[in-house]
Amino acid sequence: MVNIAEQNAGADDMVRAHITPDPETPTPEQDPPVQPPPSEVPPSEVPPVSEPTAPPPPIKAV
């Protein structure tokens, strides 16, 4: 009978062996894609800032 811990370790090794780095994904050595600064986001894409409101009243159990 095989030990459960050995089965789990073997499964993890198999999963890791089949994962290959995506050539289009930047590796830690490469610079990540540059994100545009927030000031360049068009106003239509900026979510509206809602005014702080009072919390809803507590729901009473019936």
C-alpha cells in the first residue's frame, strides 16, 4: 500500500513537470509590462466616487 503523503508528493511533482513557462509571460528577470499612469485613463473609465453614506439599518430576525 502506498503512503498518502507519498501519493500527494508524486502528484505535485507530476503537475510541476507538466507546467512550462509561457513564452509570452514575463519572467521575474524581465521588466513587467508598463501600466499607464492613472492620469491617462479616460474619464468614462473612471468609476464615480460615491459620497460616504450611513450603514444600512441592522436586519431584525423575524
